[in-house]
Amino acid sequence: MNKQTVGYFFKDLVKKFVVFNVIITNVVVPLLIYVIHIGGDYAFFYAWLFSVVVFLFISFVYQDYIAPIFDTYKPVPEGSLREQIVALAQKLKFPLHRLYIVEGSKRSAHANAYFFGMFNKKTIVLFDTLFGPEKENKEKETPNPDVLGDTVVQTDKEKEALLGCSDDEIVAVLSHELGHWALGHYWKNILIAMTSLLMSFAVFGFLYQNKAIYQAFGFNNERPVLIGLMIILQYIYAPVNEVLGFAMTTLSRVFEFQADNFAKKLNAAEALKGALIKLNQTNKGFPIHDWLYSMFNHSHPTLEERLAVLDKVE
């Protein structure tokens, strides 16, 4: 459910334009084109190497300089939840550096938790939409419904608050997320993505000097590198991207089941089931989908599939 105000929407739009259009378009893209121009026969490899460096650089600076531009991050306050999360991180030897709550409710009712950061400086982030009314305001015991005769009417905001997760459910969600880290899913995805990028640049390196490609798009006398990148990667490489996209979707679903099983081994199955149901409701998800459509389009298994696997007795 979208909760953005008109002012917040345009504020976000300006920030995205400055960060992504101005900086990336005016700095990263010209540097990439320059690398290709001076790269000679190995231009595709140098272009890939440059892209890897840019990725690593953004990964390093994201948590301190990019993320705070778009969202407000506050430390998770001292208490039972923080203690449980820290204990979980210590148990798994997860290099927890910071623990934040992000004000995602300003954008939507979408609830989630994630971590980011390179090497031994990891940051765990909880959406504020994960929390129930007791966490949002300790002075309020329950939402106050309007009473009309014998009928209790609750506002949409109060209904959403009742879907807040308990401490155990939030820890269960993090058990799943840290399962991705413990099982090496993060680095496997990076390795696959970097290999795929190298393949695409190799195809570009093989084809970008071909005049026929440019002439087909009306460039009879010039061979602009940027145009070559767009034509080759967006059109010629498109069938490969479709196959890779399906393979990555399938792999992502496998990783999700593995992370659920990791949480189950930490005795968090019941809490995770409760959290998944609440998150599905909060995120306005539909629990059942056609299996063929889901296989091609959903990076995560459906709620029904995940609950069924968590219910299995090993």
C-alpha cells in the first residue's frame, strides 16, 4: 500500500535524479566509454573490471553515504529485541556492526528486514512496519476502535498495526536472512552476476566494431560506443538474458527454501510461519498462484509453498 505524500514523492524523485542520473550518467558512463576506447583488443575485460570496481565502491559507501540520503535510520533501542538479535548474530558469528530501524512506513506498508555491508562491517535493518503497536508506542496498550452500536470499526491504520510482528517473529525473519549469509548465497549471487556481466561484455567486445549493427539503427558513418552497448546488451543479448533470468529466478527460489530450512534448524519454524503470514498480509500479497506463472516470475516461493515446507517433519 503506497503511503507517499505528493511532497515526499517529488523529494524522492529529485534525490534519485541527482544520485543516479547526474552522478552515474555524468561520471560512471563517460569513464566506462573511456575505458572501452583505450582498452584495445581487451576492452571488454577492462570494461568488466571497471564495473566490478564501481560495484565494490558503491557497496562500501552505500551504508554510510547513499542509504541515508533516501531514508532515516535509527538505532534499535536497548531491550529484549536488540538482545535477541545480538545473541543470534553472536551464535552464528555474524559480524554485526550496526542495528537500525528504517522509516519505511513513509513510503508504504511493505514490511521486511535485510542486511548489507562488506566483509566484517554488516548492518542489519528492520523496517518500522515490522513492529506492532506495542513497539511503535509503548504507552498505548491497543489501538482504540470506533464503536458504532454493537459494531467495532477499525481504521486501516489500526488493522495494519495489528499485523505487527512479535519479537520472536522478527528474530525468526532475521534467522532466515542470516541463513542467506551463512549459506553463502550473497557471494554466490555476486559471483554469478559478475560472471554473467563478463559474458555480456565479451559478446559486446566481439560485436561492437561490426558496422552492420550500427547501420541497422541508422548510424552509417559512426560507431558510438554507448549506442553499441545499448544495441548489443539490450537487443542482441536479450535471449541470453531471458534464459539467465529464468535460471536466476529458479536459483533464488532454491535459496529461499534453504534459508527457511536454516531458520527451522534454529527452532524458529513456528515463529517464521507466523511472520510470513503477517508479512504477506501487510505486503498485500496473494497466497496462491499458478505454479507455471510463479516458476517464471516469482523470485520467492509462494506463501503456501513455504508454509508447507516448514510444516514438513524431518
